[in-house]
Amino acid sequence: MTWKVYAAVSGATVLAGWLASTPPSNAPGTGAPARGQATPPRAMPSSDIEREAMRLQARVQREAVYTQPQRNPFRFGAARSVASPGVDLPEAASPTGTTVPAVPPPPPVSLAGIAEDQVEQRVERTAILSSPEGVLLVHEGDDVLGQYRVAKIESEAVELVKRADGTTVRLSLNSTSAQ
């Protein structure tokens, strides 16, 4: 095909698109009404409008009285005990004779992985710990954040000994939490 054929086909396509996009001028109901035909007046019920206007004005005039909410989700404090009148609640009821040992908080590190190197006839393991200071690569006997000492590195877990009281914390790969 030559450029003349391309131009003719493109021109015909543009003309067809333009004709297809313009609305037909002889469609019924799109033009002005014929002379002699009067459009029926639209009946607007003025009573409904007036009634709605009065209802809205009355609604605006009513002002809500502000009341302090019972709870504020942005304020924290001691829980208030609500008791009905005439009912005495016992003071802090605690079981006698039972003491629950305090659970130490978990260390601020988690076990990310364990690397093993074959050195001669033994396996040397390196624990990869994730801490707020970054990634730590530690061996047995190393210090961790000045609070713990690495006691033992196994294939799936690391044991840390807390320097303050000597408690042992075990971090495992499966749960990555203190046990």
C-alpha cells in the first residue's frame, strides 16, 4: 500500500468516528418543543418544602448539652471500682501463702541464625543475633550488650547467662523468644 491509500483509510476512519460521536439532530424529544405545544408545568408541592424547612430549623435550634464521657481512651490511670450503694467490697483480696515468682523480661535480642564452620576436627558455631543496636555475630564466651554472656551455642539454640543474677535464657530458632 502506498501513502495515498494510508491517508484515504485514515481520513475515512476519522470521518466515521466524528459522525458516530455526534448526536443525531432528528432524534425525538431532544429539541425545543414545537410551537403550539405547551410544556406541562411542574407541580412543586410548596407545603412539603415549607414543612421540611421548618423541621430543619427546629433541629438546628436544639443544642446538645455537652456531658463529660465516662471514659477517656487517651488517659491512663487506676481502674475505678464501681459499686452499688450499700455493698461493701473487700479491700485488695490476695491469696495468702502463695507467691508467684517474677518472670524476668525477655532479652532485647532475638536469634536470627546460626553459622557453622568446620575447623580441623571440630565445629565452630557463630550465633547471629538481632538487637536494637543492629546485627551481632557472637561466639561462646562473648559479651552481648553488656548484660549477657554467651554460654553455649547449639545447632538450633543459644544459651545466654545474665550477668546481674546468673539466670539462663535460651533463645531458639523455632520460636525466637526467651524460654
